[in-house]
Amino acid sequence: MAVGAKLPVTRRDEHYGHYDRALDEPDNKATDAYRYGWCDVLATIVSIVGYLFDICTDMVLAKMYYDHKEWWYFGLTTAFIVLSSVVMLVFSLRWYILDDKQNIRDGSYGAIRTTIPVWKWILRGVCLFLHLGPVLRYFVSMQYGCKFRHSKGAERERKRFYKFMLFEDVDSAVLRLLECFLESAPQLILQLYIMATHGTETDAILLSVQVAAVVSSLISLSWSQVSYHKALRYSRDDKHNMKYPGMAVMFLWQICMIAPRVLAIALFASQFKVFTFVFVGVHWILMTYWLHVQKTHFCSGKACEELLFNLVLAMIYIFCYINLKEGHTRYRYLIYYSLLYFENGALIVTWYLTTNAMDAWYRLPSLVGVLGSSVVGICVMLVYYKCLHPAKTIKWCIPITRENCLGSDIDYSITNSDTSAQETEHNFELQRLQNSASQA
């Protein structure tokens, strides 16, 4: 996978140069590298099913709004689907083109095919057009994983399949992350807004589909974070892989942080439509500035692309935090979650005191849920870092420095202990792998 300007999965190639890796805590040398089991297959299948169910419920909702002549709701629901589809198409196509230029995917180990077959480009184009880009990469990832498990060839050949599996897994995880925060998150807010505005006026079938869409979007948002972190840790030979209990706790942590955020924005929007756009816009600009202060280097030497990716990342920061820089994360978490809790509290308290639905059954539970869920989420995060973090070496107290608050750049050197002198000509593959982002 050639990165281009991939975010925040970043590598170094002839197209873009130097990049940051998203690390939080240094690990000791991992001992569980080169492993692909049935649980990994199951996790990929869960990602595929969740993605398809989320998209299908949104499309069904768009059709139902069209049938009910709810033109605004139909237009917005459709627009979110199309927007994420276009963004995924552009990014995925860009990465495929760069992959083709680097010529490292096909052929035997050491023998490089110069072109990608036409039928494969057609398949990719059809999948991208049908909003199935991540699904195709998920299947290719499983294909390489199965080849790794069942290959009878040399160890070097098996490692090649394993690395290609990791490339596709990280690609699909990043695409899914983009899709979730460009489509599922806005869709979740929109459907909650519609449910809060119309209440019991909605017919039972439409309400059931709305609830299904809300639940699937929330699960997709949380799982995309977990899947992303898992893929990035697997892509580093010097990082311990996430265990499944840790993934479960991280999933709960993400739900507890994302759910109150979208609920607070949706309920505030039901009372103050215009001011919601003002609030989201200000937060977006603030997060873009914060990313600029961190001096990210996704597109070294390409200022326009760097700005574009910071703008896209800032959209994700509207809902949750993603670590992008080398170094400890506790102070960055503290800054972000403090701001998030203050904003959520201001939004939900304002809605609680001014809502027209003073007698609504969800008025008090929403207030308590938004204020309490974030606290629970922080507690679950602390449990993860204390008991289930793969590194097992987290220091609680560190100096407050600019580097610890904003992160730092790192040295990009190949340190793969599995690479022998005879494999020197293939170090470029290992360079691409080890310059993947990693986050715990």
C-alpha cells in the first residue's frame, strides 16, 4: 500500500517523503508477531457485516423519507452517504494508483509484475462506485491472511503474504474510519435530531428503522476506532498486538465517549438549529488549529495536501480523539477530553433548560446520561491503560513539557530483527510497513 498522503497511517516513499507515526507509549520488542488466527478472521467479518448493515439502514431510511415526502431529511440522509462515498473513492483510488506505481503487490517474492491486470481495476472501480471500497480490501486482507496460514512455501514467502495482509487491513481500517466520521456520525446526529423533533408522530416502521440506524451507527463509530487501533498495532513488528479483552474494553470506552457527544449535539440542534452549525464550525476550526500546532507531516513538502488532511482530521476531532504524534498521550487526552466535557455539558444543560419538550420522558435521562457517560468513559479508559494496554509499562506521572503535550517527530529507521542480509533488496517493503502509524 503506497501511502500517498494517508492519514494517519503514514509511510515514506518517493512521492511524499517524511511522515509522522502515531504512537503513544513505547513497547518492548513484541513477541506475538506473525500471527493470524480465526479470531482475526472473525473480527474482519464483524467489520464487514457492521459496515454493510450500517449502510443498508441509512439507504432504507433515505427511501422511506422519500416515500413520506420528507424532502429535507431525504436530501441530508442521501448527501451524507454520497459525501463519504466520494471521499472514500478519491482516497482509495489514489492509494491504488500509488500502489501500482510502486509495483510491490503482485508476483512472486523478488519478481515484480509491472502492471495490475485490467480485470482487477474494473473490480476495484465497481466496488468503489458501489460504496464497497472497504469491503473489497477486507476480503483481500483475509485472502492474504489465509495464504499466510496455509502456504507451504518458504518462510520468506509466508512473511510476504502476512505483510500484504497487514497493508490491506490498515487500508480498510483507515477507510472505515473516514467513512464512519464523514457518514455514520452526521447520520447519527441527524436521526437523533429527527426523533427528538417528531417524537411519537413517526409511524412505527419508520421509527424502528431509525432506531436500528442509530444503534448501528454508534456501534460502527466505536468499532471503527477499535479496528483501526488493532490494525495499526498489528502492522508494527516492534509493538505488542492488542488482545481481545483489551479490544472489548476499548470498544466500551469509545461508546461511552462518542454516545454523549452525538446526543448532546443532536438535542441542542433540536432547539437551536443555526447555533449548532456555529458551534460545530468553531470546534472544527479550533481542532484544525490544534493539528497545525502539532506540526503534522502527512504530506511533507505539500502544504495544500497537508492542510486538506488536517481539515479532514479536524472533522473526526468533532466527535473523538485520535493520536497522531509520537510520544505520551495523557496530556493530549486531558486537553481534548476536558474541552469535550465542557462543550457537552454546555450543550445539554442549555437544551435541558430551554427545550420545548419539558415533559418529555427522555429530558432528565439525557442530561444525566450525557454528563455521566463521559465520566464512565474516562474510568474505562483508565482501566484499559492500567490493566489491558499491550505495553504493560504505562507511567502515570511524567513531566509537563511541550513534547509531551504536542508530541514529537521521530527517526525513521528500519529495525526489523527478522530481516536477514539476504533480504536487503526487499527492505523497501519493510520500510513501508514500519512507517505505519501505531496507537494503543
